[in-house]
Amino acid sequence: MVDRRLIENFDWWILLVFFAIILVGLVALYSALYQQIQASATNNLFIRQVAWLLMGLVCFVGFLMIDYQKLKHFSLWSYLAVVLLLLLVPVVGTEVNGAKRWLSLAGVRFQPSEFMKLIIVLHLANYFSSHEIKTYPRLKEFVVPVLLTAIPVLLILLEPDLGTALMVLIAAMTLIYFIGIRLKFVLILLIVTLPMIWPVWNYALKPYQKERILILLSPERDPLGAGYHIRQSKIAIGSGKLWGKGFLNGTQTKLRFLPEKHTDFIFSVLAEEWGFLGCGLLLSLFAALVYLAFRVARRSKDRFGALLVIGMTGLILWQMVINIGMVLGMMPVVGIPLPFVSYGGSSLLTLCIAIGLIENVSMRRYVFHSR
Amino acid sequence: MMRSKTSQPGQAQTGRSDPDSLSDKLSRQILLANWEPTDEGLFQRQYLLLVGVLILILIIYVLRLWQLQILNGARYRYLSENNRVRLEEIPAPRGIIFDRHGIPLVENRPAYHLMLVREDVPDLDGTLEQVAAICGNAPDELRKIVEDNKATRSFVPLRLMADIDRDCLARLEARRLRLPGVFIRVEPRREYKFNGSAAHVIGYLSEVSEEELKKDEYKQYAAGESVGKIGVERGLEPYLHGKSGGRQVEVDAVGRRIRLLSETLPIPGRNLWLTIDAGLQRKVESILSDHIGAIVALDPKSGSILAMASSPTFDQERFVRGLKAKDWNEMSADPSHPLLNRAVNAAYPPGSTYKPIMELAGLQEGAINARSHLSCPGFFRFADRNYRCWKETGHGSVDPHRAIVESCDVFFYQLGMKLGVDRIARYAGLFGLGEKSGVELRPESPGLIPTSEWKKRAKGVAWQKGETISISIGQGFDLATPLQMAVAYAAIANGGTLWQPHVVGRIEGSHPEDVTEVGGRVRRKIPVAPEYFKMVQAALAGVVNEDRGTAKQIRMASIRIAGKTGTAQVVRMPDNVSRKLLARITKDQERDHAWFVSYAPAEDPAIVVSVLVEHGGHGSSTAAPLARQVIAAYIESEPNGPAQAEAAPVPASNHRPSSG
């Protein structure tokens, strides 16, 4: 029997914005994969993304049903399970382009690291909401959360998958920021790490390692790799002008000039075909989603719920900020996809679950169980 | 959800803002007793700061989009429609290979490839026909290349013709404006200064294969790149290869370059200086040219290989021009296996050249001493079988010196029985037999020195005592490469230092500081007393310089040579047939392999020469004269005393590159 208040408190606006972003994403992806779709109408990445989306919607509904409070009981176990999967990746993982990130289960490849994004939020939210921990915790109370974060981040870095490792780290940092970190801890951290940069840079790093970091910071140094992506991306975006070239009319992205156009650089496909207005629309939709999600977090009546929503929102928000910043040539090129838009099954599934959990907290904000 | 009793209900209350009545408050407090307090008030600051940052980021992004799409939109639209930015690879020149005196053995020359970008060609068939007419090719050949590459995308340049000649290049250049989509790509290619010389040491290049691309070693390689297949080209591939660069160019609608946008220069491969002496190498090759076999010359004071020849050799230029399947089949079906480096990758029974090692083992183990005398009646009887000496009449009473000088088989049969298979194997192992020498050339054969344990494992049967008799004279299961024998004799000549042989002396990069001197590495000091080495050295000198020595005919007035002949059985000798008879009845392919391993000058050895001639018959008649010619050629090339040419060896191993 579904409680009437559950329906009442369901945030229809979030669902609407979520669907709108998904729709914009499918339009952009269709265009980016148009050549593939024409080559084979039944076997292409677009169809696969739609299949993942349907699975994502099932997960979305599934994660609405369970009371999020019950997730607390699973958080430690699911954390341990995903860490175990991450440990399995170097042993039995599938290697693609020199990185071992995937596990294969019944013919379906998935990245355990993607699910770590969710699990780290869930488990840290659980940890921080235990009553022993006040807001603005003491330094020693950060030891456990730092370890909980460091272990998966290191495992993912070793795959190597800088982008996902970064996202797990950022999600954890968002929660730490919200639970409250005293300015003096931040200062201590800076005082300890900043003076180390100079000796590490001058003595510990080999020239090629330095070069890699410099390329990350200024892609122009690597005209054949990242620099080429950025230049092509800028041409694609700029050539969209105000109105864009129109659906399926992009030339820059239709041709091969833009590598990774269906994954990390999908935003430039949108920008080329839908122009400044299309980009504005997508940015507004993301802003609306973040606003609505934060409203859910502020209305939630317990710390766990609030932190869960904040963490999930943070995942979407920071991926969006980093991806678009990279495509616009304002941030280092790191492999982080644009949420809901870039091609990628595990990522899409993860994000659908994230939205499901946000709605979940929203629905149960006034529901008090007497046990 | 458990909530501890100590937490204060009041804290929960502060978060609520709409309490109406007292009862409402109370009931809420009771309900909240199962929940943690809300942190709404406390999170307020965090929200405000975060939302502020987000708004700032969004504004920056919108401004950036405005700048790109509105302010510069027209320029970018122009760029996207009228111009294209292309990525071109600049291949890295491979490292040059020099001999020890700096004479280039392998260099690079430019090769011109005719490339075609289908996307830029308005009339594909017409273009193919024109190109074919200019260069005198069959148009169908070109059409087939296009057909075969249908799956590759149309902007990827296809190589229509590789390494075209100058005439064709000139004619093409003159018509290039009328042939849109056609361009010439320049690529460095190998040029062998002495084609066929040191071919096995240098090796050859060929396109990286699909299986190789899957290996970690070739992770950085793209399909179509060249990799070294044998010799130092293979062994030092990571040093020679370099790193290709590339450039971003703006091209117009027909693919012509308009502007260079940015460029990364390739990093050339490192140059190699070999320890090979090109002059000596060619002399050694001509000395060996009438035979099938191998000659290795090395410096016993450093393990540097001065010359290494394997006959027959092969035409390296053939690989540069691109080996057709037919050529390849022809080469690999050749019964004389020209691609096989017989000095390193072919193992033969060492025959009597094994005897000095046996004798050193016997002396060190106390099985014999300088005054020992063993009798040789011409055969050794064991288990109802007669094991013959090469001299049917026998040597009579034989001491260790005479045993080597006259190469008495029966002496060593008896010594072998005293030592037993496993002690023999231990000493052979100390001299580097049965293990890879570690030279930079690959693949390398480890040879074989049997032990009783090996026999049990590999053959499933226990070691037979009679087999010990065979291995005592280097027959039976024993196998060694000409290089291994050279290294073992170098250790005898220098009094017990076993070197890791090497052909690379120096690796130099484009940066003046990027130079690595590769010294010899000592594998081990052989634990045999110096006086025993002296005894064996005297006996080896006797082989050439005493009147009863088996190689007395190669004696030279100018230099004292020391060495040992060897004859390796190819066909098992029937019990009751004499060797002389057998030699007469066997065919060429069944004749024995001839060995001669030597060093000179006997007093202060500067060069070790190991000669193997396949099916050459007797070591003394076939192999020894070749060794003599090599030593004579060496003295000619190093008139001021041979040792001076070599720099002091570097004993530590940390200067060696970790090849592979």
C-alpha cells in the first residue's frame, strides 16, 4: 500500500527537468552517432544507450521504492563489495586502450568505479549522520572518512582512470565540506602540502611526468593529442553561432575532426548544431536540477537524507562543471563525461540511480515511521 | 534507526520553524526521538557559499560561450566550412648503427610514398588511371589497394605506392596540381652501407605484426610501423626506434596545405656503436663464404665481439623494398636457412673442443693431476661395448697435456667416468654452456648440457653410464653455440673470467649528454685454480705448436696460436665400423661438423676465434685453417698490438642497458 503522502511529496519538477536533460542528450547523441546509425540501424551505440537508459529508468523507479533509511544497513556492505570488485579489476578485468577498468558479467561490461561514485556518497553520508559526529568534526574524526575515500580513489587511479578517481574524490570532498570542515584544518592541509610541491616538482618527477602534468594544464603543449581535441572542439562550438547549424547539420562533428565526440566532447556537438541558445538551454536545465535537488536536501528532515541528496547532486553538478569547462578549453582535459548526455552505460545507470535517490528523500521528507 | 538517549530533544527543536501548539511540539519531539537532528541551520552557510560559486561558474561559462559563438562565431564558422585542420605524422628517423671505429653500417635515406586521400579526390577512377600512367603501373593494382581498404575511412591517406623512384617522383610533382587528393609522404628508410655484411648482427626491419601489437613491449606502436626483427635491430629496438612527431596543418578543400598550425618534432632513435670491426667483419665473411657455418671473434679481455659471421647470409635490402610473400616463402624454405644466425641461435655438439673444460674439471676435482697417466689402447671397453679412440692404434700412456694436444678420446672417457655426469655438467655450466650468454642478439639458443635430473625430466628414463662416455668428448646430448664456445675459451685464455659477450659498445642519443658506454659485464669468476688454467693453456698452445698437435698445420711464425680442434658427429657411429670407413661412406649432409676454437697470441690473448663449419668433416682440416686466416687478418688490422684498441672494460653491470 503506497502512502498518499509519498505521492504528494514526489517532486514532479525534478522528474520533468531530468527528462528534459535526457531528451537533449539523446538528440545530441543521435547526431554525434549519425554515421554509425546509418551504417547499421540495429547495431549501434545509440541503440545501446537507449537500452541502458531503459535500464536506468527501471533502476530509478526501483530506488524510489525502498525507503532510503534502509540503505544505511547496506552502506558498509555495498562499500566493501565495490572495493572488492575494484580489487578484482586488475586481476580479471578487460583491458581497453591500455586501461583496465571493466569487468564482464554475462557478456555485459561495466565499470565498478562508476558505482563507487554512488557508494562513497552513500557510505560517507551514513558515517557522518551517526549521532556521535557533530558538525565541524574534530581532526581525528576525519581519519576514517579519509581512509574510506583514499582506498577506492587509489584503486581507480591505478586502473588508470584519472577522471573517475577525481569524481569519487570530489564527491567525498563535497560531503566533508557540508558536514563542516574548520578553516584551520584546510589551512593545515595547505601548509603541509604546498611547500612539498616545489621539491617534488624539481627532484622527484621525471621530465616526461612533468610534461604530462603541463599538458594537462595547457593542452597547447601537446598539439597532436589534447591540443588537437581542444582546437577542434573550439571550432565546433564557435561555428554554431547564435542559432546553431541545425539538427544533423554539424560539419565539424559529422566529420572526424572531433574525436571522442560521443563521449567527453558531446557538448561541442550540441553547441555546433544548436548554437548559443541550445547551450544556454542545457546549462539552465542543469542549474534548475541543482536548485531543485538542493531544495530537497534542505527540506529533508534528517542529516543522512540531506547528505545523501547533497552527495548525489554533487556528482551531477561537478561532472557537468568539469566536462563543460574542459570542452570550452577552460579546464585541463580529463576524461569526465557530461552527465545524462555523454555515451556510457555505467555512467548513465549511476546517474539515474542518483536521481532516484534524490526523489526518494523528497518523497519521504514528512513520513515518520513509528517502529 | 537508534538514537542514543543522551542527545537533547531541544537541539532537534531548533530546526523546526512552524510549531503551533504545545501538544504538537511534544508529539514532534517524540517522533523525532527516532531521528538525528536536522542540520538545516548549520548547512545554511555551506549552501550559500556553494550556490554563489556555482552562479559564478555558470556566468563564466555563458560568457565564454558568448565569446566563442557570438563574438568569434563568424571566424569559427569560416574555419569549419572552408578549412580543415589535419593531423600529420612525422616519422622519427631510426638510430644509425656504426662499427667500433665509427664507420656507418646502417644509415637512413628518404623514401617517397605516393599517398591518396579518397575524400579529396573528385574522380577516383580517373585519378588512379592517371597516376598509373605516370608511374607505369597497372591501374588494376592501384584499384585493388583502394578496394582492399574500403573499410578504412575516406579521410585516412592510403599508400598507393611505396618507395617510388626519382623519375616517377619528378613526373608526379609536375602534375600534382591536377591531381587533388594525391600527395607524397617522405619517410626515412634503412640503407645498408655494406649490404649483407654483419646482416645477422644488425638484423632487418619489417612491419610490426598483429600479434606483436598485442604485447606490452609494442604498446606504443601503431600498425604499419617498422620494428627490428633479429640482431641488434630487435634487441635494442627501444633505443633505436625514437618517437614520431607530428604537425597540425590547415588544408584547403582539395587537401593542400595552407598553414602550419603547430608542430612537434620527432625524437630520433639513439645511435649505436657496435664493438664489431667492419673491416675484420668483411674479411671474416669472405673467409667463411664458401662454407655453411659460423665464425665468432671476440676480445677475451672484455667480451666485446669483434666479428660475427653466419653463412649463408641474406640480402637486407630486400626487406627494405618490402618483402613479397613469394620472397619470404623462398627465404624460409631455403634448406640452408639464411636468416638463422648460426653463431648464436644454432647449437651443435661441441665435440673435442669440450675436452679442455673436462680436463679443468678433472684437475680441480682431483680426479687427475699433472702426473696422471691413463692408458689408451685405441678403445675403451664398457658394458660389452667398445668405445673407440679416433686413433685406432691408440695413444699408449697419456698424460693430461698429451691428452689435449693429441685429443685422445680414451683419456677423456676414463676421466668422464671418474667425474660422473653431474660434476661434468657443473663445470660446463660454470663456463657458460647450457645457458644463454646474454648477448644483445635475439633469439639466442641456450644449447644443452645434460644432467641426470634433466634426463629423467625430459626423457623419462634414468641416466645411463654409457652416455657419460659420449658427453666426455662433447657428443651425445651436448649442444653448444659457436658464441658459447668462444666465451668459454675466452675464460680459459684469460684465466677464469667469464664475460657476458656484447656487440653494442655505446648508445648515444641526440642530446650530447645522452651517451651510455656499454662495458663488458663479468658473469662470474670460475673457481678453478690458476695453475690448472696454465696447464690447459700450455696444452692448447701445444695443439698448434707441437709436432704431434692436431692443428700443427696452421702454425704461424708471427704469432703463437692456441686452440682445439673438434669434430662433431652428425650420424651415430656404428659400433664396429672405423671412423675412416664411415667418413668414406657418408654423404655430404651426414658428414661431421668441424670445429676449431682458438685464441692468440697464446701468451697474452687478444682475440678468441671460434669456427664452426657445418658438415665440414674434420676440425683440423676444415675449421682450423679458417681460424688461422681470421687471426692473420686481425693482426694485419691491428699492427700495434691488439689489446690497445680496446678501452678498459667496465666491470660493473649498471652501465648496461636493460634491453627488451
